[in-house]
Amino acid sequence: MRISIIGHSSSGKSTLARKISKKLNIPHLHIDSFLFEAGGAKLNSSDKGMEKVRVYIKEKVVNFIKQDSWVSDGWYSHVQPIVSGQTDYIIFLDIPLHRRLFNHLKRMLKSDGHKELTKWDDFKFFYKIVRRTSIKDPEIRQFVREHSDKVKIFKNYKEVEKYLNTL
């Protein structure tokens, strides 16, 4: 089983991937972890060092997806075609912006949030969630249309829970 989970920031991609990984006993590819490992979280997309980060992420992803079964989470347009080409299906978490902002607030208040980020970075991420949504939404939706034969769309967490209960 090879599953790719995509969606906007704070939609619950990692949470769902962890649950699937545990339930099916398959490896979990958390693409964000490679971004953090390579120091990309501190860079802007236009920084010169970002190309090295992208190469690092791509290398790590390509090596990981050689496995027979896995679940991945993350939306990185430069590696998504590689990941999606190897998936059995893709889950798109199409969660409304207001709910994702609330999710991020909950994660900020928990002590086990993004350990790689400072509280100030977490606070600034609210703006990034809104900005990324407006920029990335057309790209993600186009991707979903192009891969409609593989995509399962969940618009709320009740649908996600129902899906998890079928695994």
C-alpha cells in the first residue's frame, strides 16, 4: 500500500499519515522533516540555498519511496509528481481555512508542536497559512483534477475518521 496525503498547511496531513502508518504498520514519510533537516524552514523560497534544500528533499524522497509500502504527507510541488507516480492513491484533505487556522493555534499551544520552530516562528506561520493557501490552492486543485482517478477528497474530519475505520 502506497498512500500520499496532500493538502494545505495545517490540514492534518501528518496526523492522518501517522494514524495510517500505525494502523497499517507501514513506514511514514514526513516530507517536512527533510525540509527541517536541510535548514530550509529558515529560508525564503527565493534564497540561493533553497535549491540545495530542494535537491536534498528530492534525494531523500526518492530513496524512501523505493519501499513496497508507505504513507507520505506533504505538498512539495517539486517532488509531488515523483511521489504520486508511485502511489496507489492520493488523499486530498480539503479542509476550510478557518479550521486550519484553529488547528495551528491548537498545535502552538501544545508543548509537542513543531520543535524545530520558535514560538515566534509559529505565530508568523498564521500569515503563511493564509498566504500559501491563496498561492498554492490553484496548483493543488489542478493537480487533483489531473490525478482524479487516484484521489480521495475529504472535506472534514468526520469523513477522515470514517475512512480510518475502513482500513
